[in-house]
Amino acid sequence: MSNIKKLAGQTMWYGVSSILARFLNYLLTPYLTRQLSTAAYGEMGLIYAAIPFITNVFSYGMETTYFRYTNKEEDDQNVYNTTALSLITSTLLLSALLLLFQQPLASLLRVEEHPEFIRWSAYIIALDTLALMPFSKLRNDNRPKKFALIKFANILVNIGMTIFFYSVLPAIAKSSPDSFLASWYDPQLGVGYVLLANLIASGVTLLLLIPEILSIQIKWDKKLWREMIIYSLPIMIASFGGIINETFDRIMLSWWSPAATELAKKEEVGIYNACYKLSILITLFVQAFRMGAEPFFFKQAKGEDAQKTYARVMDYFVITICTMFLVVTLYIDIWKHFIQNQRMWVGLKIVPILLIANMCLGVYYNLSIWYKLSHKTNAGATITFVGAAVTLVINFFFIPYYGYMACAVATLACYGSMMIISYFWGQKVYPVPYKVSKIAAFFLMMLGCYFIYIIFCNYVEIVWARYVVATILLAAYVLFILKKEGKELKKLPVIGKYF
């Protein structure tokens, strides 16, 4: 249990950056949906759909590989040097390629008029990749507080610059059109200011990581690098499946949407992108959990009760994400106001589907420890490509008829299939005593509360009555959890202990 307490503490600090700080960034959703048109918001979704895809190529699985080899090799500094130098060299080469092909990429992403968007995106990806190993070193050295503070600074700078570009700069241009700052303002730039804010934030982040960057020694272990590349490339390939499903569906929607015009297609993407934001609570928790869990899982592999620890972690994880699902879906009438453009509310019906999809993804991340520990990273690639195939097939055949609803269903089908395959395959290679019946009970109870709420809403339109019923159902679920897991939950640390 002490090991789980340690994981909880680390996850909470990583959560400070990934949940609290990113939640502040999430607050930009009402701001940007108010500042940008539906089509412009769709353009933003298309650009930020491509960035993770390209980032995966830039990082090529070296983050996970670094954690694996720091626990395998005796010389941590040697692993850090080799990994960091590899990423620095490849980043310079790949950035040059992106700049060379910026116009074709702009056409592919439906932003032909602004090839500079691709150039700025290339700079963002390069800076973020250079920061990857310094951040990984902080995680591996158990320094979650500094990690969180730098991530938090990144978000604050991003928010501050976004507000400056969309509110302060236009006001200056209007009141003092001949001023120096007014010359910076271009009302036609639209989404470009989001990218510029992101670029500035990434630059500031890299500056804050200078101590970790300066600790890189110009020492290259060729033999170690070859081993790491063999380990990492299947991870990169496996990551493509998740990225295809997580973000690439926006691009496919822009290609195959049943909308009649290019503008309408971008509006479809904007609606889908905005409604996807409402699944962010579970998404961010999963991200924060991964940051704390990945190094934790590798270190726990050396212990005698590793499998039991992994099983208990799964229980707590499922309890948390099921509760988050109800917090969002039962109070959707509140959450929807984070989307200030009411034209986008037509897509709210996809939110529960996307929430369950991201729950499946989170469970899959828990399950995936079996192939990482057993050096069967090719299995991870296989599983994820099965999911990616499901995504591509469903989107290809059904987007032309059902638009963004097909994207949501494809997301659920992909992550659900990956979760199921990983469980059955993993139990044969690295069996973990997961309490499947208990986990299923948590999930079914969650769905029961949700469907009761939906049935009630079909007959009652009084808003305050809906809130009352939602609160009663959420309380009933919490009591159900306490009855099942009360004794075990009391053993977990309180939040205040880690601050």
C-alpha cells in the first residue's frame, strides 16, 4: 500500500500541471469559441490534430525507452546523454524537412492561405521535443514539484499571450493605430495567434529547463543507442494508432464530411473539436496518471508483489474515471457553457461516447504494462494498429453519412477493442489478478445512474429538478463505491499530505 501512496503523491503533483494547470488552459475554450468563428475553430482543430502525429515522429518512443533503460542500466547519466543527443540531432533534421514541405502540408490541412501556420507549428514541435528529455529526467529523479511548476508556467504564458493577441492587441490597434504594437496586429491571421502564443510558451519552457539541458554531456554510447532504438521504434509505431484515433479523425472529418462546402466542413470539425473538449477531465487525468505511473510501474517490477500492486492501482483508477464520467454527464447543462458558441451545442450528444472511449483508453494504459515489462513492444504496436484499423474503417465508411457522430463511435470502438485485446493477451504473458467482476460492477453502476438521468430528462425539463436528480444519483454512486471499497480507500493518503 505504501507504494500506491507514493504513486498517488506523484500523480497528484503531475496532476497539478496536467489537470489544474491544463484546466486553466481549458478555460480558454469559452474564450476562443467566442473569439473565433466555428470554421476558424475547426482550422485550429485541424492544425492541432496534425501536431501530435508529427510530434510522435520527432520523439520516436524515446521517453518510454529512457525510463526503461534507466532502471536497466547502472549509469543513468549515460542513458540520459545518449537519449538527449539522439533527440537533438533528429529534431534538427526533421524540423528542416517540415520547413521544406510547409506549403504541401498547409494544403493537406486545408490552410493553404497560411503556410506560416505550418512553419510556426514546426517550431513548436521542435521546442517541445527538445524539452522532452529534461522533463523526463525530472520525472525519473522524482522531482514532480519542479515538473509541475514549469508546466504550470507554460500554461500561464500561453493563456496570457492568447489573451494579449486576441483582446489587448486589437484594442491597442483600434485606439492607437499608428503605434508600434498596432503594426503587429493582423485581423486576418485568425488561428495564427493561438500558434504564436503556444510558440512563445514553448520557448519560455525550454529556458526554464536550462539546468537539465546543461547537464547533458557530449558522450555517445553507440551500442546502447542501437538497443534503445530497437526498443523504441515499435513504441513509436504503436503510438500512431492512438494518435490516429485521438486527433487524426478531425482531418478525416474535413476530407469526408457530408457537408456541402469547404466552410461547412470546417464548421463540422469546429463543432466536433469543441464538444471533444468536454471529455477533457478524464483525458487529463489519464495523462497525469500516465506520467506518474510509467516510471512507477517499471520500478515496481522489481518487487515481489508487483502484480497485486498493479491490480489495486487499476481498481482506484476505474473508480476515479467512473466518478468523473458522472460529474460531466449528469451536469452537462453546466459544462456546455464552456462552449460559448451555442451553434456548437448541437454536438453535445457525442460527449458521453467520447468520455467512455477515453475511459477505455485509460484502462488500456494500465493494462499495457505487460508488454513493456516483457519487452514485447511489438505486441503494443499490433494492438494499437488493430484499433487504428477500426478507426479508419468506421470513419471511412460512415463519416460521409453521419459526420462527427461516426468519429465519436470510431473512437469508442478503437479504444474498446484495444482494451479487450490487451487484457486477454496480457493475461497469457504477464498475468495480473485484476478484479474484473468488481470493475464491471463499478462501470455498470455508473451507466445505470447515467441512463436513469437521461430517462428523467426526457420527461422533465425543469433545470433545477435535473440538478437535484443529478446530485442524488452522484451521491448514490459515491455511497456504492464506499460500501465496496471503503476500507481500502481509507488507506490512501489525503491530498493535503503531498502539498
